[in-house]
Amino acid sequence: MGKSSGNGSAAIQLDRLTKNFGDYHAVSNLSLEVNSSEIFGFLGLNGAGKSTTIKMMLSLLKPSSGSVYMLGNKVDSGTHKLWEQVGYLEDATYYPGLTVIENLDIARRMQMISDRQSITRVIEKLGLEAHKNKKAKNLSLGNKQRLGLAKAMIHNPKILILDEPINGLDPAGVVEIRKMLMDLSKNSGVTVFISSHQLEELSKLVDRIGIIHEGRLIQEINMAHLEQSLQKHLVLDGRDKNAIEHILTEHGYHFEKSTDGLQLLLEGPATESPERLAELLVRSGQPPTQLNIVTEDLEGYFLRMIQSIRRIYK
């Protein structure tokens, strides 16, 4: 892939990235690109390889093979200047006995930022004004997470890498962080790479997701296209189920019984033209007491993708 491959719009490129711990393959042959100012969701169950991938991206772990490029530069132990443009949040780390301001002042000095106003700006951006003189150990879980984000953002990085950033946040805090990240992407051109195991929450924030399972990237999908990929089925009920089943079979409809046996579930043509099915049942003297289309939820989609890949690799 070479250094010149970073000349396009990709801010992050992973090229056949692999990490083995003895016989254990934590990450296998993983390739993906994240465009500049894109919010990319890296989705997987706990233990899927998300954190190992991020540690390789940050040069905290050396890949067994493959390469990482950020902003056109190959990431390795000599890439010191690159970290001036990359911010990172894992588990929120801080000095518990120091205040929010004191923690951020250490972060400012470590980033060699001479402007002390950078602390004030990031405190305002993350809504920490009321807590700035509190010791970090006395902060709520959500505010500890905000402090971690403030440290990751104090130097206005071009790339923000966030590992499970909404853990411990209450619903209002999640909305605030989501708005802030969307604003950074849209108005400041920041590229956000965000790992999580919560598809429902990621879907409200990201432009694209990559699903990783057992160290392999099993799918990349645009959030705009995800809606079309969700399975739909029609739920049908009526007074005389046996008669309805006979009508369905006679007219070529395939159906399953729900787990409790109380409803019939249909896919395909039935979901595309439910009005035809309703008309057929009414005409046949078996008007439905229930006929509605149910769309798979996002978590269901995520688990279905993982089950399908398990079948392939069995």
C-alpha cells in the first residue's frame, strides 16, 4: 500500500493488519479505509479484536504483519510528529488526586501546547465548567469520561480515536457527546474512529460501520444503506388459524409459526404487498385480526451478521 497511498482522501488506512499472540489470532488480515472528516464506527462484541486493532493503530502494539497509515504516514515507533494530530480515548485515565484543571494542564504540557486558554476552551466544549475544581476521583462516571475526552481533544487533533467512549454516560450525556462529535466532524473536519459494541447508539452518529468478529472484518456498510438491509417480516393472525394456513399454502405463501404458536410470520412477497394478502383473506372469508410489518432492530441485524459468519467458519 506504500506511503503514497495516503495522498487521497483517506485519513486512516489499515492494510492487511494482523496480530497473533502465539497460536491465538487476535486480528486477521484486516484492511479498511476511513475518509477524512468521516465518523466511522468499529463494531464488535467484547473480545472481537477492537482494542487490539486500536493499540496497533496507536503504535502501542506492533503488528505481526500488515501496516497502519494515518494522514498518509506509516505508523511505527518513529512517528512522533503524528501524535500531535491524533487524539485518543481508551478507559478514561487521570490523576485521581488532582482537579480537572490540573489534569488538563498536565495533558497540555505533554502535548507541548503553550496556550493555557486551550484548557478553558476544552472545558467549555465538554461541559465541565461546574466541575473544573473538583478532584478527578470525585467525578461521576460520566464526567470522568468527559475528562478523558477533554484530554484526547486538548490539542485539536485531526483524528480522534475513541474506544467505547459512551460507557458510563447517562442518556443526556450520550446525546451531548454525539452532538459534539458530529460538530467536530462536520464543522472542523475531524476524522472520528469510534469503537463500540452498541450498534443502536453508533447508528445515530456514524457515517459507516465496519463489523469485526473474531479478528476478521466481516462487513462494511453505509448507515444510509443499513435500513435496506434490515429484515422485514409480516405478522398475521386470525380467528381460524387452520383455515388461514390452508389459504396461504394454497396460494403459494411460505410462513412460519411464531415461537408461541399464536401468530404466523411471512417474508418476501407478503411484506412487499401486504394489501394483496389482506384482500385474499377477506375474499376467502378469513379476515385477519392482525396484519402488520415488523422490521428487524439493529441489534438483531448485528447478531444475525455474526451468526452467519460463524456458520461460514465452522
